[in-house]
Amino acid sequence: MSLLEIKNLEIQFPSRKSTLTAVDNVSLSVDQGDILGIVGESGAGKSTVGNALISLLEPPGLMTNGEIYLEGQRIDNLPDSEKQKIRGKKIGMIFQDPLTSLNPLQTIETQLVETIDLHLQLGEEKAKERAIELLEQVGIPDPKLRVKQYPHQFSGGMRQRVVVALALCAEPTLIIADEPTTALDVSIQAQILDLMRVLCKQKNVGMIIITHDMGVIADITDRVAVMYHGKLVEHGITTKILGDPDHPYTQSLISAVPRPDVKLVRFPQVTYIEDIKTKKANIDISQHWLGQAQNFKSAGGSLIQLNNITMRFTTKPALFRKNRIYLDAVKNVSIEIQEGEVFGLVGESGSGKSTLARIICGLYTPISGEVIFSGTNLTALKSQNDLDPFRRQMQMIFQDPFSSLNPRMRVHDIVAEPIWFHKLANSKSEISDIVIDLLEHVGLGSQAAAKYPHEFSGGQRQRISIARALATRPRFLICDEPTSALDVSIQAQILNLLKDLQEELGLTMLFISHDLPVIRQMCDRVGVMKDGNLCELNETELLFGAPEHEYTKHLLGLMPKLEGLSLDGLQLQSNH
């Protein structure tokens, strides 16, 4: 008997005009100790299946057909009071966004103890001990101290670990993990996946992992189910699906995955069914607004110079200096980024990558060191008027498209704002034309201009962020995890777009990512950071082929190998 059995599941979202079938006749099963991966693009219905299993469908979503069995008992038709007993106790859920699944007003301890006490009734003292033990299990340092803190005091990766701990609280028989490693760097990802693997195999726990990360799928799953537009198009053993897929959609999806071992000329696009019928015309950037001449004086070598940058944050304020606790986020780092190159920064969460990016674009002021941009020392400029011309030349694509877009502004106004602020157009109609042009260019279309950010998926929101960053026609683009929230097909499009822009406009880019295969594909040189220090800097192929520093070797050792992946349809770059 299977631990979980889903039979002919159908989920619909009715609206005034029509009914959307989000999940269409899906049947799956999970055995004890079995790890099933569900893959597909955003909107394929993956998370909807997960939410249906724990009866958390978003209204107006309805399960219109099918049956769900857990340990032989049908659970989809139970009353709400019975479903609540199953949720958390028998089925644990790891949600995609840790910020929405943690209460910002309660300490981590309160949230863990509440869940443990509800399901296991251990008593307060034992529940507190178990809470500390769980935080230790998921790799949080100083668990006794950190358990007393609030969610906002943790980084994105740390919060995700807390969410994993919450899901494990009641020792469930089935765990549903919805993008459990999205915000994590490779080392933490490896820890979390190891933890999940051990849990499943030792305690006979079944697991469903919903993800777009093929590295995770290859690393941990026994079987894979591929979804497309709500339908199950292929299902089978992981090695078979990844190495020799049968369905054209699966073949297309796997071809778009960034490879750690080979360098591609371009990322293949996911083309299947309707995409093939309506092939999009390529935009000639030279004729495009983005390609218009700009009056920037060539830097003639390095565009960005960071000289001995040090950044310190106060983690515990106090009246007397001796009682304050500081965190040195960046320690005496010097980097040169040449004009026209793509420079990569890698390292674990908290290594200082994003801090360095924010120092470059003036969001943080370092306690020592200088930032020189095209021969001008930016750290010496104090007035806003002096900094504005340089701000225009530098733009940043932030990691989280949910928090970097104003929810009250339409997309048109979000993209138009930097054009209007920097006075790059002469009239409202010209600004509107430029905005439409940019939205077309990032693959959203003109109809997106009238909508609000909440009407888009995470991947689409990231494209809005890219359109906004390109609006000033910058010469230097900082990409801080620009593809972490995207599935492989959208990621391929975004990375190709950034490649094209870089090549055709001569853009200089700083590319920050946890995703080492993406770094390998995109960057000319790579810097490796650890605990605020720059421990290695080299050309990409040399760094990946023969790393010198022990930490770099360790980091590359954690990278998903993806050895069994099909190479069909790939355009490989020849070695010079």
C-alpha cells in the first residue's frame, strides 16, 4: 500500500468570464521512504497539487474531481476539524516563501514551541529543547541564542531553514516541500537536501519536492513527474527522465538547464506546442531605444575599482562603545571590473556579496576604502546632485521581485519612473513608447503596462525589474540573484536577454549568484567570497577547472553534477 495516492485529481478556478483548469486529471503515488519530484514551469499546477493535499487551496480554487488517500484513508472529503489534525502532524509543508510562512511578531521559539505542543504535547520545557535541537539539525549556528530572535533578524537562507525545522516539528509521515531550496546557497542547500534524504530513508518518511531546480531533482529524487499546463506529461525514474526523456516538452525543459560541466553559446529556449506556432521576431537592439548612442566617456580599462573596502554593521547597539557588537560584512576587499566584462561574485549567504553590490551603487557607505567609477571617486561625493548622474549609469536588479516593486503602482509607472526622474525623454507619449518597447523587449508585451505587480508570477515580476533597470540605458548593471525565483525556461530567456544586452550594448555587469552553473555560463571572471573576505579571483574557466583556494574547492564540490542530463539540442562553446 502506498503512503499517498492521488487519483484523477482535477482542480478548477472559476471566474466571472471563464473557468481555469489548473490541475487536469493527475494521478500520482508516493511510498514510504520515497522522494517524488514534481517539475514544470511556473503556472504548470505544481504548487496547486501540493496545496490540495493539505486542503489549503486558495479561493476560488475547488477540487472538482478525484480522490486523495493517506495511509489508505481518504482525506479529501474529511470535515475541516479532521483535516486540521492531519495538517502539520501527518503532512508537513515547507512553503516557498519563508517570509509569508513565519509570523513577524513572534520569536522563532514561540512559533516552534506552539507547533510542537499542538501536535506532540511534550510540555513547554521539552518543546523548547526540541526547538533548539531542530534548529541545530537544519544547520543554524548558536541555536540557543537564535531561537529567541525574530524572523526579520535572519537572512533569507536562514529563514528557509527555520521553515524546514517547522515542517519537521511533529515528525510527519509525509513532507511536501514547495521550492525548499530557492533562497539557499549551495552549501546550505546541500545540508538541507542531506537532512531531507536522511529523514526519508531512516524514518521512512515520504516526500514530494516541488521545484524548478534540476540539480535538486537529480540529487535527491527517486522519481520525477513533469507537469505542463495542469497535465501530467511524463512520469518515471529520475535517471530515465533526465537522461532520456520521451516527451518533447520534457526534452525542451531539460535542454534549458544551465550545465556545470560545459559552456553554452546560448541557452536553448523551451519551445513546445503553441510556442512553435507563433515564433517571436527577434528584436534588433541596434534599432532599439536601448541601442541609441550614449555620451559616456570610455573608461579605457577598468570601469569599477574597489580599493580596500570595509563595511561594518552594528548588530547589538549600546550606549557604551565597548558593549556594542559589530559584524564586519566586508573586510578590506579590492576588485577591478573591466569595461564590457561580466564579473561574477559567488559565496555563501552572509559572505558579503550583496553588501558589496550595495556599496558600489551608493546604497551603503563603507567605513573605509574607495569606490572609483570611470575615474571618479564616488565615496568622496557627498551631495545627491553630484551622485545622480552616476546613479543613472548604474542600475541594480534585486534578488526579490516581490519586495522591489511598488504594489500600488502600475507597471507602466514603475518602468517610466527612472526615465522621468533622469529626464531621458521629452514628453509623456515618448516615455510611454519607451516603456512599451522595454516591456516587449523583456518578453512581457505591451498589455503588461496597465497591470499591477500582484497580477504577475515571480518570473514575470523579475522581468519588470529588468525592464526598469534598463530604462536609464545604464552602462553598469548589477544583477543580484536575478534568476533565483525563476523556473529554467524563464531563466534561460532572462540569461539570454542579459547576454544579448551585454554583447550588443557593451554593458559591464556584476553578476551575483548562488547558482554556480549560471555563473559559469555568464561570467568572464569570478571572485569567491567567504566571511567578508575575497579568497580567490580568476578567469571563469580557470577557477572552475583548477581552483586554488580550499574554500573554492569545497564550494565547487557541492555543485550539482547533473552528469546524466541529456545534451540533445545544445550549442556548445568551443574551447579557445
